[in-house]
Amino acid sequence: MRTKDLVKLLGVNLKVKGFYYVVSAIDLARAFPEESILITKDVYPRVASKFQTTSTGVEHAIRTAVNTAWINNKEMLDKIAGYKLFYRPSNKEFIMMTASYLNELDFLKKNSSTILNKR
């Protein structure tokens, strides 16, 4: 599944300013080991540079996108987290859990075809 498709599935509309910022942030996070990424130092500045805006603007727009997902498809957020969420995730939590979920889907897809081919 593509990052853009999952973010849309979460109910974040393409018209929401943070849509492309959060997609870009998730894609960046997917490339880092979870322990080594710093959202405010690694992700926001890169996304801001890509879209010619400020890190503060990126942080705010992503927060709006996360809030939109929380309101529109909390059930899918629970599935992505792997447990029931009782509060809206922070930007970092949202980015990291979504990146991890997509990486797991890719891993399962890649390995399920390998397993099926061995039979």
C-alpha cells in the first residue's frame, strides 16, 4: 500500500494542507530505523525544505492532518497502532506508527510471495 493511499484511507483529504507534508514525513520515517529518527531535527526540516516552507508550518499542518485522521477514521488508527488508542497520537507517534505499519505490510507482502513460491 502506498503512503498516500493509507493517509487518504484515514480520512485526510488531499485539500488538507498537511496531507502532502505528512505523506512526505511518513516516507522519510520509513527509511530510518525507529530509534534513530528525530522528528523535529530530521523530518520537519527536510519536509519544510522540500515544500519551501518552515518547520513550524510543517509541524502545525501535520498536527491538523493527524487530528483529521483521529476524527474521521479512529478505527483504522487503532488497527495501525495495533491497540485501542484512547487519545489522539502526537505527530511523532502518528508518523512512526504509520511508517512501521506500512513497512510491516511491505515485509509481509514480500515474504508471503516467497513462502508461496517455495510450496
